[in-house]
Amino acid sequence: MRLSLPATLSLAALTTAALTVAAPAADMKPAVLAGHAVLPAASFVPAPADAPEALQVSGKFTTDKDPARIRAEAGSGATLPVKGQPLQGFSGIKALGDGSYLVLTDNGFGAKANSEDAMLMVHVVKPDFAAGTVEVVKTTFLNDPDKVIPFAIAMEGTKERYLTGSDLDLEGVQPVGDLLFIGEEFGPYLIAVERETGKVVSFQETRVGDLTVQSPDHYRLALPASPDGALPAFNAKRSRGYEGLAASVDGTKLYPLLEGPLHLNGAYETVNGTEALRIFEYDVATKSFTGTWWHYPLEANGNAIGDFNMIDATRGLVIERDNGQGDAELACKDGQTADCHKQPAQLKRITMIDFAGVEPGQPVKKVAALDLLAIDDPNGVARQGNRDDKTFRMPFVTIENVERVDERHILVVNDNNFPFSKGRSVSAIDDTEFVLLEVPDFLAAKAE
């Protein structure tokens, strides 16, 4: 029996639906650049006055060999450490309905080991496409004074217990009432914080039916004390926990999406021979995973997703990307190793998926897609990356924010991994670019 999404989402018993079948390829749709606003890479916010002194300056734990310590260009503000906290990179977005957006600053400087002084934050920002600027309206710092998180945090001995990138890696956010639900990558975990204060009120591991998802960074795992000890069991790669967190339009369900495939029964999960990621279902009222899940098939092994947001009862937007960065026209050639991109971007895409008629355990339908490396710019809207051929490209290694604006437009924002990524240029670190795309045909696409 094939079910519509509202019924499908409530049937955890169908989780282990029979054979998985391949989804058809998505139909590519045109995209026109309708607006472009830029938040400079060297954008910082002071730590709260009551934060420990250790958090008033960030980036102290990168080493002399860490690329973050290499100045990208004179006056860039990229050299670490820095006074205050970098606003970027953004790794989750949600429209607030008034032209402003909730965005999430993720882990910090790329790893648990070097992000102990990188504070975890959510912001309200407002792009001004006429001026090409982005206003930071509000910043809220995450904290855990009630010790809800079940492991020792970096700021354990402090009263305020602000959270840092050594504790969690935040990768998706959804406002539900007075709470913000956040998908996390290290565990992966799902946490909830008070919207106004950032205080953690709930923390949950990923246990879906008989499956517990754990990466090597899960707090319950530890390396054995001796070579003879049993290795810890994990089934998700490091940095491949939750990367997308969508919500149903009525706010009753959340849909966390893994960035990488699970390793189960001796192999990575696939659909028709290609790696596939799990989309789980979480019930907000019961604060529990329902046991229901679906597959998102990747376009190629090794790809990753960057964000996931629902736009109606059955359809959602997913960013899929490869690990390259930089324009292919500036790729290294004939032994060249400098002033070129060693691994240029090849696939940066937004896919419209549809759950309509899809049973649990099956791959979602890919009904349309946008190529972020082939955006039309007939009116010369681009403020960076201008091209003579009137096209615009987003050749960033990580593009981790996508949200519908209205029936004709979506907003796409890169994560600049401050201060690591260099996709727009071969030398200067990336700014954060808010890219408004006019895509009416894409937004109208539905499963047949």
C-alpha cells in the first residue's frame, strides 16, 4: 500500500519496508540571480561580559602549522587568534517571516581539538539586497547552567557554562514555539534550547528503533586502554552526523538528515549502488524518534549534504555538494601548485525532494534540481564573482543554508569555515554571501 506523507509519517511500523528502489534523476531547472548581499569574513561579535576570560579571545588553540594562522591577505583580519568571536560560518537557516533569518554558527575552527574557545551561537540577521549588506540583529550564546548535557564541557568549572565547539558541532536549527531545536554532528545528537536565552533544556542521542547512531566523537565512546582492547563501535563517520534539520510545516515533526551514509552490516548504505543518507523522523510532542526513516540517495559516492528545509507538507530543499572548492577555470594545470585551485568545485546543487507516496525505508523522490555553478546573472546583480558571460557561480567547499523566501525565490548562503575556505578566490578567504535566486519553475516542481 502506498501512502501520502501525513499517514506515512506516523507509521513507524513500516520502517523496515521491503526492498529499496532507486529514485529517478531530478529535472534540472534554471536559476536567475535576483539579489546578492555580503557579510565580510572579518566580522566578529564580543563574548558576553560574564563569559570567562578564555572566551574573550578565540582561535588560540590552532597551531603554527594550522592554515587558520596563515594570513590570507594584508588587512583581511584572518590571522588567529582574534578578539571576540567570529560570526561565521553559518550552518543552518530559517526564515522568520519579516525579511530576517535565524542562522546558526557551527563548531568553530573545524575540529573539537582547536575549538575550545569558539562559542556556540545563533543569530538573527537581515540581508539588504539593495545595499548588498547584512545586518546582525541579535546574537544568542548557548549555555548549559542546569547540566542537561551528560558529559563534561570545556567550560565545566564556570557558573554560566557557555558551550563551545569542543562540546558540540551545530549544523541545523528549527524554531518551534519558545524553543530552538538544533541538529548536532559530533554525536549525532538533537538538542533544544530556550529561544531567548540559549539555555539547553533537552539533549537526546540518536536512537531510532533498534538502531543507535554513533560517530567516533560520541561521548559514550573511548579508545581502548591497550592494543588488545576492543575497538569502540561506531556506525557514522567523524563529521558525518546531522548536517540538515528540517521541520514539518505545522512544527509537530523534525527531520534530521545525516551528512554521510551509515556503516551497517559491514558496508555503507546504498541505493542502487550509490551511497544514501538517512532522514529520521522526530516527534516534538513526545520528544522521541518515531522509528520512521527514509533514504536520500547521493548523486555520487563521497558527496555530502549541506542543509535541509521543508517547504510544504511533502516537499523539501536539500543542498548536495562535493568536497571541491574554487572555479574550475582556475584549476591547477601542468604541475602548477600555487595560485590555483587544487580540487575545484564540480557539483554544488540544490535538489527538490518529495515524500509524497514514499513509504518508510524507501528513497525520497528527487523531482527537480538547481546547479549552483550555473546561475544566470543577465542584469549583473553579482557583487562578487562577476563574469563576462553573465553567469554566477557558488564554488564554495561548503554551502550549508537554503530556505524558501516566497513562491518564486529561495535564499542560499555559504558556510565560509572562517578563516579556512577560499572558493571565490585563490588567495582571499571567503566572505559569507547571501544569494537570492529566482526559481519559479523549480519551486513548482512536484512528484508525478
